[in-house]
Amino acid sequence: MNELFPKTNRLNLPDSDITYFPNFLDEDIANGYFECLKKEVPWQQDNIKVFGKVYPQPRLTALYANNGKPYSYANVTMQAYEFSDVLLKIKELIETKTDLKFTTCLLNRYRNGKDSNGWHADNEKELGLNPVIASITLGQERYFHLKHRTDKNSKHKLLLEHGSLLLMQGATQHHWLHQIPKTARPIGERINLTFRVIL
């Protein structure tokens, strides 16, 4: 086990390597990043194809990278912008904490409880054999659901808090699906930064 990560923050789930860091970012700093990214990112809403039908994606997205490589998922291919100063700062903080290096950040903006992200795994070919995903939550806390692909009894729900970091690595994407479900509660906006390596 990597001693960088306190045992108390590792999720005790089979076939996975998932670590949660609440308060990874100081609240005031996280507030500043949230407001900056909300204003400065060129958010877009792509259409996705689900079971042969095309729908507007229920969230806004943007892609940044230091290698210019696009990223494709759910019949969407996104072109990357160069990293902004704010994203580089956050990237450096994560890399220092985890001793990992990332090339790319996919941003998701959930405008309200109707915005969501359905069941999926981050297992696209360009992410490599055992993808590493470092996920920062800014703004509204949202529940993150996990379910095992074959063991129907293995499920987990985690509240992703403002300024937190969730790190998924190892064989996690082979065995687990995850989602951010819709909620009927009146809630605020959430910006999610998912740092990854695109080969």
C-alpha cells in the first residue's frame, strides 16, 4: 500500500484502489477556484448518443491538456485547450500530494440537481491499462455512487465535498461503475475537475 495515503481515507471495497481526501483544498482557496473556473472556462454542451437516441448531455464540459490530445467518450470527441494558470496550480497540488503526473483535465459543470452523469467507467483505450483519475469537487457537494460490475451486493455511496479530492487507480475501472445521480433537491452548482493521463 502506498504510504502517502492515510488508511482512514481508503475505501474498503474489493477489486479497487480508491482514496478520498476531504478538505484537500482550503475552503477559501476552493471558493476562489470555483468562481474563477465558472467564469473563465469555455463551457460547452455536447450531444451524446444513448441506445441509438441523441440527447443534450446533462451537464457542461471542457477539456484541457498539456499534450494537445483529444479525448473521446460516449460518441463525443473533445478537443483540448492549453492548461490555464488556475488549472496548472490545482494540477501541481494533486501531483505533489499523490506523486503522480497528469496530462489532461476533463471538467464537468453540474448547474443544478437535474444535471448528472450516468453509470460508466473511465476505461477508454487512450487512458491506458489501469487508468488513474484524480477528481476535485468545487461548489455543491454531490453524492458519488459506485457499484461492482459482477458482485451486485458491492455498492457504495460517498458524499463528495467542496474542496475534496477522490483518487481512483489500479484495477478500479475494470471492476466498478460510478455515477453522479440526479436529485430533486434544490441545490447549487458543482464544478468537477477530473485529471487523467491520455497516452
